[in-house]
Amino acid sequence: MFLRMVRGTLFRQWKKMLMIAFTIALGASLCTAMLSVVLDVKDKVNQELKAYGANITVVPKQASILNDLYEVEGQSAGTVYLKEDELGNIKTIFWAFNIVDFAPFVNTEAILDDGSSVAVTGSWFHHHLSLPTGEELDAGMNSLRSWWDITAGEWIDEASMEETAVMIGDALAERTGLSAGDTIHLKGTEKEGNYWIAGVFNAGGDEDQQIFMQLNEAQALSGLDGCVNSIEVSALTTPDNELAVKAARDPSSLTIAQYETWYCTAYVSSICYQIQEVITDSVASAVRQVADSEGAILDKTQLLMILITILALVGSALGICNLVTASVMERSRELGLVKALGAYNRSVMSPVLTEILITAVVGGVAGFFAGIGFAQIIGHSVFNSSIAIRPMLIPIVTILVLLVTFAGCIPAFRTILKLEPTVVLHGG
């Protein structure tokens, strides 16, 4: 009797069951797509934000103290430097895989042919680095300063261009009348020579008045072999919470359990702390404007996705409610007859619940796979990369679909409970 009622309803009301399955599939697909993005959006948003510069700066400890005392941020003590041969250590910390890019900088000055002084910065561009761990890495300004507008020429390519290639800011180029392909003569404290201009850039800041060259050339120009003034690091980080703020003020104030949690979480303060452990006499600090913006954007993006998921589930529940209630009303005579024959409410509701669960399984499975497809469309449209599908998504979506299905069935079950056999069988 039970199976006959279930089978009869599925075949007799197949259009209504198909609509219920479609409603569940729609909710499940949106839920799957949004949750997939939420679970993977942190890395995607961080990767997008990394295109706008470093979020960690590393300077010598003494230079940091002078900056704090005399508020000369961006300046460094002239005789205090970091060691170039320790740069690879940055990729040996606990969160090494979260280090997306980094580049060292050495700052000096040179004299032009007209006798004027110009700021010169040496750095890596597209620099190939062999790390102590055996890992191969390409790092440098080509990706760390990807927002620069190259108005003439091109980025320096360390693999194919001579070491004497330089890049100049457009303001300096306009003042000197130089352009890409020209030669500029520079005289430093230890060396002078002619340098070929590979490109002209617009950075929208003080850099537009400067010259950028390869690190070893800038070091030779001022006799600073093996020395760097600062390091800029671009890292994937987790938004700060109370623990991260407390640790940033004083890591020694943490309990052992708190310290382990903080150290093993990719907070910007944790990564800074670990960098300081591998770079001698250094202070690593977050670029707060960038770090705070990353956290705010990430939180708002995740909140938006969660709200869309909730609205999709609510909409599905309302649709299921209407369809299931309509199905029960159409079968009121049948259900009333079963009640008149002595069936308890539980026995009357069981076939209805089974029919809805079968429909929910079909719609949920279809919606899950459709949602995976929607997630990939979102990933490629917004982030230009695929969205990783986490295994934990399956039980989450399953539970949500079941909850929404049961919530949508509540009004129908209340209708069954209130059903009076004498009324429905006599057409009242």
C-alpha cells in the first residue's frame, strides 16, 4: 500500500514533482555555487589584491628604531643594511607557500651629465632564484609593480637584457628629454657609466622622478655589494582577529595554545614575525592600508555570497511550500480516505514525506552538479581561474537541502494533520 501510494503519486503528479525537483535543484545549484566561491574566495581575492603591491616591508632593525623615534618613515639609516644572501630565507618560513612575491631594494643617488642629482633604486625585475630548499622561483618588480604603466619601451628582462639596462620615470624622462632606447650617463660614489633605457614608466608617485636598475648595478654604483635597504613582500594572509591584534602588540603575552594557533595561522603579524626570525636584525611590518583593505574586501565579499545563499534557500523553501501544499490539497480525498480507514497521521504523512525526499534527492544531485558548473563560470569570469571544489561542500549542501525541503513541507504537514475525513469525503 505504502509503495503503491508513493509510486502512484510520482507518476500521476509527475509535472508537479518535476517542478518541486526543479525548485530544489535551483536552490541547491545557487547554494553550491556561492558556497564554493565563499570557501575559495580568500585565496582568489588575495591573489587579485597582490597585483596592487606588497603588504609587508622588511627594514633593518636600527633603521626601524630611527623611523619610530624621528618619524622619518621611508628613510633608512645610511650605514645599516640587510644581507642580500639571506633573501632566499624568506621562502623557508612556515608560511613559505603564502609568499607570492618579494623583491629587495637598495637606494642611492647618482649625478647626471647636467650636474643634477637623481635618486636611483636597485632591485630585481624578473629574477630567477634558486632557493636553499631546492625550489626555483621567479620574483621581482615585474609582478610586484604590475600596475605601473609602461609608456615607452618595456620591462627589464634580466634573462635577455644587459645588466646596464635601466628604467626611468616619465617625469624624469620629460625633464631630461630622454626616452626608451636612449643612453643615460650616471656617476655614483664608486662607479660611473652609460646605461641603456629599456623603458619609461608612470607610477603615479615619487618613483616618476627616479631611475630603477638591476640590484647588482645599483650596489656597484654606490659600493654597497651584498647590501639592501629594504625588502617588499607580497603574501597571502588571513584577516586579523583579536588574537592577531594581541600578538602583533606583544607575542610574549600569548599563552602556549594561543601562540601555536597564531603562529600556525597566516595572519600578517605571524608572517612578519617569522620573516624576522630568518632575516638577521630585521623588522618586518605590515603595510596597514593594504592589509586592512584586504581583510575588509574579503569579509564583505564573503558576506555578500552568504546572503545570496540564504536568499536562494529561502526562495526555494517558499517554492517548495506552495508546490507541496498544492499537491496535498489535490490528494485530500485520497489522504482523507486513508485516515477514514484508521491510519494514524504518521502513516498518512510517511508516503508524502518519502515522495518529497525522493524528489529532493533527484533535484539536489542535479542542482549540486549544476552549481559546480556555475562556480566555475563565476571563477573564470571574475578571477580568471577555476574554483576549487572542497569535499566538505557535499555534506554542507546535503544538510541545507534537507533542511530547506523539510521547512517547505511544514505547511503541508499541518494541512494533513488538520484534515477531517468526513469533510473531504463528502466534498465539504
